[in-house]
Amino acid sequence: MQSNFVHAMTFELLAQNIESIQTALQQQAAHAVNLSLTARNWLVGWYIVEYEQNGEDRAQYGEALLKNLAKRIHMRGLGERRLYEFRLMYNAYPKLGEQVLPFVLKFSKKDILRLPTAISDKTGDTTILRSATAISSPTTIEPWQTPADKLFNSLSATHLVYLANIKEPLKRAFYEHEAITGCWTIKELDRQVSSLYYERMGLSKDKQLLHKTATKGPAIRPQDIIRDPVALEFLDLPEQAAYTETKLETAILNHLQQFLLELGNGFCFEARQKRILIDNDYFKADLIFYHRILKCHLIVELKTDRFRHEYASQLNMYLNYYRHEVMQPDDNPPIGLLLCSDYGKTTVQYATEGLADSVFVSKYRLQLPTEQDIENYLEQNK
């Protein structure tokens, strides 16, 4: 018996149907793989925390636990760094167990969840093993928090590991919400975090406007003056409808300039957005000071995102320019201060090695007007 559907089929329709099937099932497979990865990451973190709290021989390994565990397992994707991330993810998202445990029990052998400290509940032929840690996780959440099912089904395993690095729960919830509603890739999430989207949201009067915009992105030593992190107070920033990255950078430079001058101790302001000509190319250094006690120039570069190695190279070029073209015979070599929203210590170490006496990398903090505004924003946009 032949189908009328077959008689109506054309070559082009055949090709389109096959493409649709391929795309749909590929997406379904990718989603299923992601759920398994999320479950794997959470469970590994769960086991590690359980062992750290209740393991009989845990004292034997101490801080070297993850390193020894990675060597013992010796499996791709389960290195020391990954084990650290999975533990971090579990600690940030214990409530994910509500979704992970039923998911694993549905598709895996029941003894995958067996722990010496586990509590066993029998339901028919299925043995559900849950650790005391998982059971004690809070079942109620704040109105601004993201429900466990939404986290599990809407964010990738990579997103969750990245978000787990954000220590403040409210800030993490904010980026969870924005990543889900904006369908952000991990690259876009990183860009938004690096550009201080959360902080700009706190400073912006029209949060919906910013959301719309963002979803379309003894002797004095240098060490005594340049401290980490540099705390900047922004309580008197003028209210604006939406703080773009450029506006935020301008505001920080305004306050940083005044902040350094008010420190006293010899700071003398020279220039802002100083034009530097090198090989027919113009560059702009954000702030130039001269310190009359240290008898050297201080060049300040501000970046509204996370530290990148090229930023150190750029600042070092400015310092070398000042050494060759500006520095006087009785001056000391110039020093540079690179301000970023965040940085990795190892990246900074490798990027500035050999420059330790002249280049300093520091974080700055923004003091937000109130966290209540962020909570209200999340609750209103659930």
C-alpha cells in the first residue's frame, strides 16, 4: 500500500525533510549529552565533597586530594583542574541534585550513587541513594533565585562551571537569568561578565533599557602606593538611563584620577588620554601621573574586562616609550598600573614575568547603590 505522502514528495521536499530530521535529532542528542555532562560534573563534585567530609582516610591526602585523585583515575576530562571545577560547581549548586539524581537513576545503574555515607530509600525495584549532604540542601529558594529544573535544562554544563566561579549568589543568579533569557553562548556570557554587565545594571536607572542594549554586550616603594585590589567608591556617580561600557570606563577614569590625587604622597597629574606617537601610529595612555617622591612617571591603563596578556604588552610599550623619550637623567624608570575587572594569577605571572618591578596588575571594585534593585529586577523578569 502506497502512501499519498510519497506521491506528493518532490526531490526538494525530500532534501528539506532529511535536513530537518538531521537538525532536530542532532539538537536533541546534543541536549541529552549536555544533561549527562551536567549530571556527571555534579556527581563527581558530590562524591569529592562527601569524601572530604566523611572519608576514612581523607587526612592522608589533605590539600593534595585532587592531584592524587586525578593521577589515580587517569582519564581524559578528569584532570586536577576539572575535578576542582566539579567540586566548585557542586558547592555552588547543591540544589541541582533534585534534577541530577532522578536523571541518573533513570538511565544508569542504581549502584552509581552508592556511598558509604548514603541513605537508602526503596521504591519498588529502584534503590535511590542520596548523601546526607544532598538531603540537607535547602528545598526553598529565594524569589530571585533560578529553580533547579531551569538550571538543569536551560544551561549547559560549561555555563554552570563558569557561573560557579561567581562567588556572590545574587550576582550568579543575575547572570543565570540573563544567560537563559538571552540564550547566551559561553563566549557571550564571558563577554558580559568581563564588561561588568551586573555592575552596570546596578548603576543604571533604566534597567530594561540596559538589558535590551546588552542583549543585542620607610622609603616609599611602588608596592606601598599600588595596592590590590584598588577600592573605588562610586556612591556619587550620576544616575544614567543605561551604563554602557564606554560610560562606565569614563566614570571610572574620572574617579580614579581624583582618587589618586587625593592619596597625596606626591602624585602630580600630567595627562589623560595621552597621545603617544610610535612609528606613525598614535596610541592613547589613559592616565599619566608624575610622582615627585618616587621621581618617576606612573602610567595607568584601565580595562573594563578581565586581564588579557596583550594588555600587559601594551602597557609595557608605553613604559618603554617613556624610558626612551620622556624620562630625565635624574628620574627613576616609569611604572605602570593596569586595572582590570578580574584576572587569573598565573596568566598575570606569565604575562608580566621580567616586568615585576615596573608593571602592576590590580582589580578594581565597584560599590553598587543597592542589591535590592537587582533582586527586584530578577523577580519582575521571571
